Amino acid sequence: MKIGVLALQGDFAEHIAMLKRIGVMTAEIRLPDQLGDIDGLIIPGGESTTIGKLASDYHLIEPLRNFGLEKPVWGTCAGAIFLSKDVKRQQPLLGLMDIQIERNAFGRQVNSFETDLDIPALRSVSADENPYHAVFIRAPLIEEVEGEAEALANLPDGRIVAAQQGRLLATSFHPELTLDDRFHRFFIALAG
């Protein structure tokens, strides 16, 4: 198995390091023809408008959209925004997931935070029942899940911070910035 990480902008190196740590082959994806050699794709956190603009400039929007119709894709933070169908503003999106996102929902960089989440879906790949320690940095919020999308994780107040739609996955937080590999293993299971 080989998992690609979109390497246009953002924290792609951290995802690659986590994947290598759990023994998964990786590839940095920057051009459309590189998508043919991978079994799944992670779109990292960063700046969603920049990722969208660069994906447009490199003629990646349609190839990424087509890839996501056939194979697993996981978007973290800005990647979740890029996967969504609606962000209430004009910017390039893949429009693959039936989720509505609010960008920077928790405020500026200084409002970044960490919290523990109960994510029952992760028990399918790990016997570890400890809460998942999630890192939120200028994080988006998944305001709505529609169609076939479903919430995977919520904050204590009920707001949605992770969703799944078939083999598509979106997280508002940054699993690659922790030592906990359960979310990466969960994605590998989707790709397997």
C-alpha cells in the first residue's frame, strides 16, 4: 500500500513522518500524473485558499476530484475545507463531501487549543480506549453533515469536528501533530 500526501502547501511532512512511523509507503503528490501510483490521499492542514489556488494552477482540481470518487481521501483542517461542498465563500473546492464548513470557527491563531475527544470509530483499529487528544489550530468547524456523511467526533458541546462519508474522511484537527497514530491507522484501514 502507498498513501500520497498532497504536498503543495501546509504540514505534509508531518503526515509523511507519521505514515512512515507506522510502516506505510508514502509519496509527495504535486502533479496529476502522480495520483495513479497511490491507494489513498491525505490533504494536509495549511491554508485552504492557497491549497485550492495551487491545485488550480497545477491542474489538479479535476484529477483530485476524480481520485476521490474512486479512492480514499482524508482532509485535515484546511484539507477538510478543500474536501467540502460548501464554505459560504468563493474559493476552489473539491466538493466531494456532503459537509458544510465554517472556516476559522474558533478564532485566530491565539485561540488554538487542545482537547480530548471520545471517537468510538477508532476502536476498530486499536484496543486503546483512551480519549483521542486533538490539536486545533485556526480550526474549521463542520457545521453540517448531509446526505451520506456522518459525524465521527464532536466537542463536548456537540459541535462536529470529524466526519466520514464512505472512504472520505474530514477532521478539523491535526492528528499528524500528535504521537497518537490511531487516526492514520483508521485511514489506512479505509484504504485497505
